[in-house]
Amino acid sequence: YLRYEAEFPIKLESSGDTKLNTVEIPQDYLRHFKVENIVPEPTQTSISGENVVFAFDTAQNHSAVFYLIAKQRGNIGGDWKVNSTVFPLSHFIYP
């Protein structure tokens, strides 16, 4: 569970020789959060359909951490895509 207006990290890590190239997050999911920081910083951010796409430098990148702050309470979910692989996320935000 997460707390309303409290920062929390979502850490993404690739395995083996796979590099972290892109992370796609639905705009509908992001409406419920403030993106406080992303480490490392994306090299490019764009919109593709209903998703915000964060692109990373692939030279040495095997992980990324998204620091989010919940702006709403209740059940929130969405499908993140990491290098085109879908990861469903679901949270309950406590007051």
C-alpha cells in the first residue's frame, strides 16, 4: 500500500545483458501521481497514443527508479511497458 501525498519509489531493473531502453506509462495512470524524479534522467520523453514514453541512454543503463507522489486516494492501476513487456501495477492509496 501507499500513502496519499507521500513519495514512493518504483524501481525497474533489467536482467542479464538486457538494457533498459524505454518505459511506457499510461497517461490515465500518471494523472493520479506527481512524478517527483526519475533516476537516471530520461534522454527523451514523448507521447505515443495513450502512453507517456520515457527513453533512456542504453549504453550502461540496466535500471531506473521513478519517484512518485500519490495525488489521489483509493485504488489506482495501470499497465507499464518496459522494453515492450507489459507489467500490470495496482496500488491502494491510503489517506
